[in-house]
Amino acid sequence: MSADYQEIAVPDGMLAEVVTHLEMRAPPPDLTPSDLAPCAGPWRVERRLKPDLDWYLGLYRTIGAAWLWQSRLVTPRGEIAAILRDPGNEVYVLRREAADVGLLELDFRVAHEVQIAFFGVAASEIGGKAGHCLMRAALARAWRDSPSRVWLHTCTHDHPHALPFYLRHGFRAYRRTVGIFPDPRLLGVLSKDAAFHIPVIGDV
């Protein structure tokens, strides 16, 4: 073991994650406005204006529970509703026939930059072209008004292919942080069997 190695104990009931922050300073050279058009295959991307809060939280939970998405679930409903009503925030859904199978949230509230605040597809769509379809639509919309950068972050609780996926689409990692937060399964905002690959340590 290296003398520089440090190991920090995480208290019971808490989770730790390594967060990788990524950015893009110019649009991909092959990006065209047509990427906002319907995807090839069975998917289509639709914007939801002033989305219903229960619908939004239901889709957020369906897509994110396996990866312990919890920030929206522990935020007061009034705060989330205000974000969703803000003209600087845009929500899109990826649909396969009549089913909602993907969520995209773009945050334009900071001048000259766009954050891909949430991005994910349902388990049934992982491994196919659904993620690529949604990301191309995300980038086409994000770069439409020529921001200085588009950015997002991913973490070690996300799908193991998430970071390579973002790198393949042209993002560059520029910062790494460590986050510690209460396990949402112990808070009751996610079921105890969510993210079975991450053991619950604490009062179960």
C-alpha cells in the first residue's frame, strides 16, 4: 500500500461517491439541428412544458432508483415545482411508443452555460441506441444558443458505462470530488431493495 494512500471511514447510514465533473467547450463537429428531430428507430424525444410534478418525480424515481438518484426526492416539493416552472429549465422525455423511457433535464439558468442536470434511460433501454438518441437531442438543444460550455457530472453510483458514454460523446473530465450523504433507502425515499449492488450499512 502506498504511503500516500488514505482511507476514510464512512459512517453507518451514509454513502460515499466519487463524482466526476465533465464539460464540453465546443459542439461535436457532426452535430446538426436534425438531431432534435425524431430518432431513428422506435424512440422520440418530446419536451414537457411545465411538467406535472407527480409525473416528473415518478419518472425520476423509475429511471434513477437503481443508481440511487435522490436529490429531487429529498427536496421540498415546492422547490422542485419552482424549478420545473422556471423558463431557464427544460424537461424532455424519451418515449418508446406510449411508454416514457428516458428523462433529460437541461438547466440554462447560469448565463453562457448549460448543465445537463439529469440524464437517464430506463433499464429496458440500456445497451441499445436510446441513450445515444437522447444525448444527441440534448446536445443539439444545449448548443443551439452557442453557450460557452455544456457540462454535467456523473458518479460511482451511476451505471458503470455512464462515464465512458459521456467521454465517447465528446465530454472532457476536468474535476473530481467526493460526496457523502445519507442513504436514501434508510430515509424511506427509496425502497430498501433499490440498488441491490450497493449494500445498505446501518439500521435496516
